[in-house]
Amino acid sequence: MKFTLSFPTKRYYRIAVSTFFFLMGFTFASWANRIPDIKRTLHLNDAQLGALLFSLPIGQLVAMGLSGYLVSKYSSKKILRMAVLIYPLALVYLGTVQHSWQLAVGLFFMGMFGNMCGISVNTQGVGVERLYGRSIMASFHGVWSLAGFSGGLLATLMVSFDITPFVHFCVVYGITFSLMISMRNWLLPRDAKPVEKPKKGAIFKPGKQIVALGLIVFGSMICEGTMFDWSGIYFESIINPPKELVRLGYIAFMFMMTAGRFTADKLVTRFGAKRILQSSGIIIATGLLIAVLFPYLVTATIGFLLVGLGTSSVVPLCYSMAGRSKEMHPGVAITTVASIGFFGFLMGPPLIGFISQMSSLRVSFALIAVLGLMTTIISSRIKFQ
């Protein structure tokens, strides 16, 4: 009997990369859905929570340059396999915090290793997309959103049984660790290379196209960050639904983001990137304003559904375009776009908290709606290749 050595096909690579996107989304959603519980445990007001949430995007930004360097030097496969062990472990630590400073430390390290995971897994996604020869990046981000939706449902179940965040996060770590072990050998061994040889200094001087993509991502991510960190607080404080429905807004947002991402590749092929991005900003702003002007359970849920639809295509589309840069390594190009975009995550959570403390949570959400229009404004002023 003869045994033949089989190598992963592009389908196996796609399954493996999708699994790591799921792992990341599931981990982050598990944290986002327990924010109201941890806020109560630590007796925080909106401004204090906003300031502490600042730690996570700071960790992401601190790791930005390091992530791009490590991925370009050692490959996205090696960095992803290392970082993905620590990212959900930071989540378990967050379930043990008893003081504000402990929360800040945990969020900082979660942000750092979450960024390393994000840059490396998106670089993997660009490589698999090149194997397929067509747009599939949005479907990877769709898996991330599906994981976020699943994480929201699990969190709702955990809360309904009064299970503590620590036990909840330990369950999440067990799930994510199992997924990582099962798929770690199916990742792409080598990253995609630039179509053209980089010019001297290009790695430090991204072109206008890359900067514009980063600003578009910024406008979308400030809205995503608002949904991730404050949707539960908004429902709990403004909508005031029954306890079991506090996370309905977040789940609605993640559900529509997931659906939008699984259809985004076909929409981009049919209508073009520019039209999709222009529409996205308008939909985001409309959804947030509906939730602000009509703060009731049904209307706020519809508003958050629209925000999910509006944000669904922006990040994967911009990352995919950055990864096709002719002059920069895909990991470096994605890092540049992500670095600019993550300032949205950096600004969003504390901005919401401070404005809410000075005026109201509804006013802060209205301001975020205006910032969400950046996606439409900037995409209308640039040319897409």
C-alpha cells in the first residue's frame, strides 16, 4: 500500500484563515458583551469607563509598527500562531479584575496581541485572496462578525444563568484554544509579495491612496468602536429594556454586519468599491440618528441594524485594496491603513464617555453619526484603481 503526502489546497487555507477570523471575533465579542457587568462590578460612571476603555486601542496602536515589522520579517503564520495564544488569555485575566488599574492593564495587553492577530490574519487573508483571484476578503470579515454574533448569544446565555465573567471567559478560552490547535498547521506558509519592487523609503512614505483608505477606515471604525463598547450601555441607560434584552442592540448590529459582509464581495463586483463606500457612510449616520431621535426598543434596534449594514463592507474592502499595493508589503500596507483607522477606536470610547458625562449619551451618539459620514465624504473625493 502506497501513502502519498498531501498538501493543503486553497480551500483548506481558506477554512484555516476563516477559523482564525472566527477565533478573534468570538474573543472580542465576549469582552464587549460583558462590559456592562464589569462596569457595575467596579462601580464606574460613564466618564471613568470611557477613560479605561482607552487602554485597549492604546495597546493596539503601540503594537501597530511592531506588528507590521514582525509580520514582514518572520511571516504572518509565525506571528499569528504566537499571538493567538495570548489574546484570549488576556480575556480570562479581565474576568478577574477587582480594581480599575487592573482593567486598564488587561485591556492594554488585549489590544496589543489583538493587533498582532489582526495584522497577521489579514495578511493571510490577502494571500488566500490572491490564490482565488477574486474578492473574498469581505467573507473573512463576515466570519469575524458571525463569531461576534455567536459571542453575543453565548454572553446572553451566560448572563441569563448569572454566570460570572471569569467563568464565561474561561469557557471562551477553551473554545478558542481548541480551534487554534486544530487549524494552526493549515495557514499559508508564505505571504504574498508586492507586485512591484518597493521604491526606496516607500515603506515609510505611503501614497495618498493608502492614507485615504486609512481615513475611510477611521470614519467607520469610530462607529464600530461605539457599537462594540457602548451599545449595551446605551440600551441599558437610554432604552431601559428588560435585563435579557440589554444586548439586543449589539446582537442586531453584529447580525447585520455579518449578513452584509457575506454579500459584500458580490456587491463590490456589481456596483464598484466607490459606490459601496459612499453608501456605507450614509447608512451608518442614518442608523445612529434613528437610535438617537427615537430611543425606543424597536426603533433603536432598527437603527443599530443599519449601523451594522453600513460598517460591514468598509474595513474588509479597504484592507483588501491596501493588501494589493504595488509598492508595499501587504502586511505593511494593511498596518498603515489599520494604524490610521484605529485612531477611530482610540477616540470613540473615551469621546462617548466624556460627552455623555457632560451632556447625555444620546448627544454623544449623534456626534458619532456625523463622524461616520467621513466614509462617504472621503470616498467621494478619491479615485479608485
